[in-house]
Amino acid sequence: MFLLIILMHSPLFSQNGWLWVNPIPQEKSFKSVYFTDNFLGWVVGRSGKILYTSSRGFNWTSQISGTSYELNSVHFKSYTGWVVGNNGIILKTTNRGDNWASYVFLTNRNLNSVYFSDNNTGFIAGDSGTILKTINGGTNWISQLSGTGDDLTSVHFADNYNGWAVGASGTIIKTTNGGDNWSVYENPANNGLLSVQFRSNNTGWAAGVSGTIIKTTNGGTNWMSQLSGTSNDLNSIFFIDDNSGYAVGNGGTIIMTINGGTDWVAQESQTNDDIFSISIVTAGWFTAWAVVGTGSILRNTGSSWEMHYSGTGNSLSSVHFADNNTGYIAGETGTILKTTNGGASWANQESGINNMLKSVHFVNNNTGWTVGNSGTILKTTNGGTNWISQQSGIGNDLTSVYFTNTTTGWAVGKNGIIIKTMNGGSNWTAKTVGTGNQHLYSVHFTDSNNGWAAGAGDFDFYLGILLKTSDGGESWTTISLPSSFYWYLYYSVFFIDSCNGWVVGGKEYGLGSVFIKTTNSGANWTSQEMGIDLYLTSVYFTNANSGWAVGDYGRIHKTTNGGSYWGYPDIPTYNGLNSVYFTDNNIGWAVGNNGTVLRTNISNSFTMNLTASIEGFYDPNSNSMISDTITVYLRSSDNPFPKIDSAKAYLNSSGQASFNFNNISNNAGYYIELKHRNGIETWSRTPQIFSSDHLSYDFTDNSAKAYGDNMKIAGNKWVIYAGDVNQDGSIDLTDEIDIYNAAASFVSGYVNTDLNGDDYSDLKDIQLVHNNSVSFIKKITPLYQP
């Protein structure tokens, strides 16, 4: 055995301003699900995605993992949880995922399964026979000799000593001494195994490739094959007791047994997609959850499986708003979505076709067009209640449409096609521009005469093209661009007025993004390097200075100086984004692959002025406080009080800070949840209401301002209890030990074990935590009342 050196990063939290709208839950490729009770659960998966529910899976919120690596397994003990994934990533939380800390190992092996037998003792299984063990809750991990070089896919322990791991080639290994030694056992099925679970030291099951299920009743010395009734791979197996169990797998497979696996019966799963993980809670009442690779979550309360998923997973190509409330989205398989409440909800509209729709444009709330593959043009005059097919007269794929009024519009597409209508689309006329193999991807007009079209070739002909018309599209002129722009590919053009315009795209062979700009109606163009090797697909400006560009891998860039400088991108998703649109300087939308719909409100119009003091940091003699960061969560006033929004700020020496929120409403009640790095979690006594976008709240003037009066007096102010070093909701001996060990090691700097803000862990901190520990201080909230 040898000790792996690890580096623990600071807890990660991000508020990038873009909110996920569709689909719900979110993204694709969920790999693992775990519920601690009938309300609290987590799912993890591709691109570092972690979702959390406190409402039995009816509503899910995203948590910031701080990694883009694929996450393969999640396990929790109460509020403390661990996640493992590819390239050796290990994450830990002590507060239900409000913050996740990452552990970086000197290995790039994929870690596939994590299991903790108690709060301190845990094991991880991974590729190339990797087995890791911790005895201090994951602060340090020890590599164990597994005795195999096969990839290990699942690990499970009956207690701290007896455990099993399974993997490729049918590998089964067992330890009886906490992993100091592992022995290889024979698998009668010989197929690869993907999941293992034991109900006791003797009785366990493993499932895997081609419907394999094996069972042991003597601790794994011997295994017996069971008939699963399926040839699909089984990815996860879970037994409620010695008789009742489930296995899930590829092709939507769910099978159940009530006699220990002697007989397995197939259940209807509501999906044909691969199911990767199952978690079951039996305390109180039976509830089971399973996650699907396509982003769905299944739930069973004993009789049947229900799909917990809303919205579309189809890739979306274009978004356009007729006003602040009414918007439309178009995408693949004829998808059209509409909102009438500013995007709070989106409804599917019946387009009557299955073709890919590439662009949508409305001139008012009722009248709009969408275009797509094979010359498709649809029009509505009643807000999308009915869509009528129009004859384009061509078979070319159409990629962009733009109307200046209810009668005059243009569409562009493959092989340089440009068509125009002057009667609302009843008739379309093709305009020949001679672009050959170059395709047009975007068209934009500043008025009925002046317009632009942008495009590029494909395959072996990458040359980009930019066209201009000043006679309403009757004739088009190819813009002569500098030779340095020769291999630029143009995907989106946008003009804010007749002079100021922008074009975005990519360089040949994916060598970088492209952004060019004109301020004199296209007579001259300048190029701006954005420093990324990714294509940009859409650009939108609200004025001559403020603009956004979106593209591959979820990149969203913003400029406030007309494009001279573009800020480092927000990356709220790793799905490609295809279109961006803003209704004003603050509210915008981006849509993309896999049904992605994002919304931002960057106005930060809701402001909360908060006053609070932290014990240890507050000095009653000087009536001042050492400034420190504090996080505020606003929670719904309805049980189970889900988080609605969050923000971070510094409490100044007077204990005051201003927090900005953008996902809430006036005249609605929100509990204020206050979090500090070593303070006890503290909630407001009652839900608080924002009025005219503002709220002020002072925790310091009365103990009744905190839920459960859970504060202490210091001088003439009430302060938040200090000492919850591990953020488990209790100030106790474990926190004392953490500070004692830190003090003995002369730990200094910005650490949780510094309770008075002097950057040292010492006797003063030990005294503080001890006083609160012997008083049995715990958090008191509507969710937790000791």
C-alpha cells in the first residue's frame, strides 16, 4: 500500500447569471443516483453535472461541481457525500452539495464507484484494478493492492472489513480485513460485471453484461447464476431485503424479483434508453429512483414507473422574441416552442412536419415564419396556434429567415440560395448570387432595403462569404475582405443600425473563433481575436456596445465595448449553443443542442441589505467585525423549502453586506439561509418579502430574528455561533478535533479552523469551539429541529 498525495481545493461556488430552463432535469448522460431519504437525492453524470432534489425528485437544481470530467458514482451519509469520476476526480461535500471540494490525485485513471461503510471509512473502485481507501472521511486516500489489473466497475462493503468489487472480464475480488488484502474469486458466468451489492456478510448479488446476474450465500466463495430473462447489459442492482430487489440496464430494462432472484420479472420502464443506476429508500414508504442516460429520471412508489422529465430533448436551432413575454424556439423534427410569460414555461406547438427547422422570426406577437431543411417554410398569423406550409419553390435546406414587416422577408440557405417574398410568403422568388458551393447561414436586414448575408463552404471548400444588398435583396454584392480573413467561416451576421455590424464564425479546420466588426456599413472590417479554438454560431447586440456571442461547448461571451474586448466566457452547459437573443439590455436567451434553453437576467435588480455578525470575528469592545465572505440562499416558504436563488458577498466591519439576486419576485416570501465557513447554518425566523426589488434584514438586533432564536449575545449584538468547522450542522467533538489537529500542526491562512479571523488555528479557536460544543449547539431550521 502507498499513500497518494492529494491537494484539496477550496469549496467551489459559482453564480454565472445563466439559468437552465429546458429540459428538466437537465443535460444528458446521468450515470448514478443516490437518495438518503424520500426527499433528498442527487444524480451525477456527464460534464461534471450534479443535480439535487429536496422534493422527492419533482424539482431538481444544479450544483456546482467545479469539474467538467464525467462523474460516475455518488454516495451519501446524511449531509456528507462523495462523487468520483474520470481522470481521478474525487469530490466531497459536507453540506448536501451547497459546496463541493475537489481532490486531485496523481493518477488519470477513471474512478467508477464509491461506497462508504460509515462517515469515515470509504472505498473507491476504478480502472486498471484501482482500489482506494480512506479512514478520515476522504481527506486522505490510500491505494490498495487489488490483485487484478482489470477495470473495476463497482464496490460494496457489508461493514468496515468485508467488501467486494467486481469488474471487466467477470472479475470478483473480496477483502475481509478492510482492504489490506484482496482475493480473486471465480465467476461462473464469466461475463463482465457492472454492479455488486451485499445485504450481509454472506448474501449478495452481482449483475453485468448480457443480462448476467449471479448470487452468493456464503460471502462470495461460491456464486450461482440466475436467469434474468434479458440479454441486455444490467448496469445496476439493488436489493431492499434478502428477497426483494431490482436490476436496471440497457434498452430501458427494469427487472424485479420477490424471491431473492429465483425468478425475475420485467417491468415497464416508460423508456427504451439505457438506464444506468437505481436507488431505493424504504424508510416510511417504498420509493425507487432510476436515472436514464438521456437525462430522464424514473420514479416508482410501488406500483409503476413514472418518467420525471419535462420539455424537449430535441436540438434547438433558433430563438426569437416578439416582445418581453412572447417568444418562440425552433429545432429538429419540426419542434416549435412558445412562451407567453417571459420564458417561465414553454409549450410545444404542432408544426405538422418532421423536418429540421433552422430559423424562426416574428414581426409581432401573431405573425411569424420558420424555415428549415428541404425548402421548408411555415407561417403563422395567430401566434402559432396554426402553422401553414408555404411553397418556397426550392429543395435547398433553408437556414435563416428575416422579415422587416408583415409582407417583406428573405430566407437563405445551402448552395448560396436567397429567396424573397413581398406578400407575406404567398410567393417566393429565388435570387441568384453565384456563390457555388458556399452555403449561406445567416441573413439580417436593418430596413427594407439594406441587408446582409453570411456563409461559408464545406468539405474541401472552406472559403467564407459575406454579401450585402442595398436594393431590398434584388441584387447582392460580395464584400471584399482583407486577405487575412480568407479562410474565415461566417455563421451569423447582426447589425444594430446601418453602420455598426458584427459577424462571428470559425477558422478553417477548427483553429479558432472568428469575430469581425464594421462601423462604416461594411466599407472596412476589423478582426478581434477571442482566444478560443471553438466556433461561434450566433451573435446579438442590444446597442453599439453591449453584445453576446455563443457557440460550441456552451461558450457564451459578452462585450461591453462593441467587441474590442470579449469577457471570459460563461459556460453554464457543455452543449453546443446555436442561437442567442436579448429582449433588452438585461434579459436574454440562448438555445442549443439536446434541448438546451438558457435564460439570463443580468440586471441584478433584486437587492438585499443584510446585517449579521459572526462570533469570533465580531469584537464587542470595538463593536466591529473582521470582514469575511458569507453566502445567502433564498428558499421557498413552502415545504420542503427548495433553494430559489443564492449570492455571495463580504460582510464589512459593521457586519453589513449587499446581496444581488435575479431569480426571485417581489411580494413572495423567502426564508433567508445564512452560511459562513465555520458558522452554524442560520435561517431567518420567518419568510421575508422583497418590495420594489429591495429587502433589508438585520440578524443582530434580536435573537428572534433567527429561526429557533439560534444565536448568542456578544456585547449588545446577537451573533451567529462559531465552530461548525466541517459544516455538518452541529458544533461537536469532531470540530474540536479538527481545530486541535490544525493548531498542533501550526496551520495558518484562510482555513475553516480559524474561528476568529486572525489567520491562525490556535488555542483561542479551541476555546471558542469547546464552549459551543459543550452547549450542544446545532442548526435549527424548518427542515431540521433537534
